Amino acid sequence: MMFVSVQQLIPQDLASIAPGPELARVLADLEPSRLSGFDCVEVLKAQYRQANHERARVMAAMVEVGRCGVGPAGDELRRTAPDEFSPDEIRAALMLTRRAADTQFWRAHDLMTRLPHVHAAMHSGELDEPRARVFSD
């Protein structure tokens, strides 16, 4: 039996591609099992940057859902500030416990309103949620 090594190369500029649609496309085309050990680590770091970016986008969406008024489709009204019921729509949409929805919503709200620079660091892929929590808690 003969084994053939089929190696895939990563883009040379992978580490400098900003998180977002372009990085997502590049990562989607890479198969970790076909990468060298070094390249696999580089892909892991890029994937983590992308995940941090996506988590920041999820947080932004949560805050907007919490500000939306309950009304007919196409209603663009937003509350100026969330109320105690704001996490309920998130809880229903994501099938979270009340506690999980409250915790995630209010943390996202805090990062976006009181600590926007921390949220921006997540959005740029530089900071992950566990480290962002340190600033928020």
C-alpha cells in the first residue's frame, strides 16, 4: 500500500487578512487535514480571529433585537434604551435559558455602549469574548 501526501498551501498573507467576508471565504476553502503543522496553526489563529469578529456581530445583533419594538413587520421603531424585557426575544430566538439570555444581552449591551473600544477590538478579531468579559465584569 502506498500513501500519497496531498498538501494544501495557505495564502502567504493569511495573517494580514482582516476578519470578515474575505477571510471567511479563504478559510472555507482550506482543509486542515491537508495542511502542514505550521500552516494548521496559522489557520487556527485566523479562524479564531474570524470567530471573534462573528461573536462581536452576534452581540451587535442581540443589542438591536433588544432595542426593537414589538410591532408589525417593517416597523423600524427602536427603543432609546433597552428595558428589563429586552433579553426575552433573544431567549426565544436562540432557545436560551432566561439567565443565559440576560447575561449575554446585558454583556453585549455593556460592551457596545459603555466599552465600545472593547467591542471594536472583538470586531477586529484582536480580542475574544472571555478577555472582553474581564473589562465588562
